[in-house]
Amino acid sequence: MNTVATEVVKFALATQPNATNAEIATLAGVSEQEVVTYRNKTTAKGTETLKQYAARYLLEMTEEDKRAFIKKLPEEMVWKMAEGSPATTGSLDLINTEPIRIDITHQLLKVYGPTSQTSITALPPNSETNRLPERSGE
């Protein structure tokens, strides 16, 4: 492979990292074997990620090989591959949410009963630090 063809293959591989060897050969105007040879010479061991390798491997499969491969997979996995998985960030941040107030007055009345010291409904709105009076006899 001459210098110009080498540079064209190099550029094609840089701009289309997941392209098949056949696609790169077509873009560069060289044989597929020349692309394979160039890829083997220039790809140092460990520089192509497993994900890139798998993507290239699957792209280079024939239609018959793809059908055989898919038949070996569970139906649920094939469905997920076709639909794609929803994006996950690992974050539980909520955007534009207001705190939810839960009225538990009736439950407190059951436990503590009516008290003469503090009216349950008279507690301030932000009453996290306030405590209800203890029931006598406990």
C-alpha cells in the first residue's frame, strides 16, 4: 500500500472508528485485506476497546451469521437490543419539586389523644424540631 493510500486508510479509520473493514476499503479505494493489514500493524495491543472490537465484529457479520447469533440470545435481550435501554444517570435529583405535606393529625390523636398543653393543629408549619408532649404515665 502506497503512502497516499495509507494516509487515506488512516483518516478513514480515525473518522469512522466503528466502520467495517469493507467500508473502510471502499472509502479508501483499497482492498479489504490491505485495511486488515494496516489495522493489525497500527493497532497496538489493548488500544481498541472491547466495546469497539465487539461493534466492529458484529458489523462485519454476514446476515446469516447475524440470524444465527440472534437465535442464541434470550428473547428479552433481543428486545432490549432493538429498543435500547433507557438512560440512567445514577442520580436521584428531583427537579422543581415541592415538599409533600402529609396530614397525620388523626393518627397522632389516636396515639396521644387530645392534649391540653399543645394543640396538634397549632404546631408551626416547619415543625421538624418541635416534639409533641409525652403522654403522662409512660
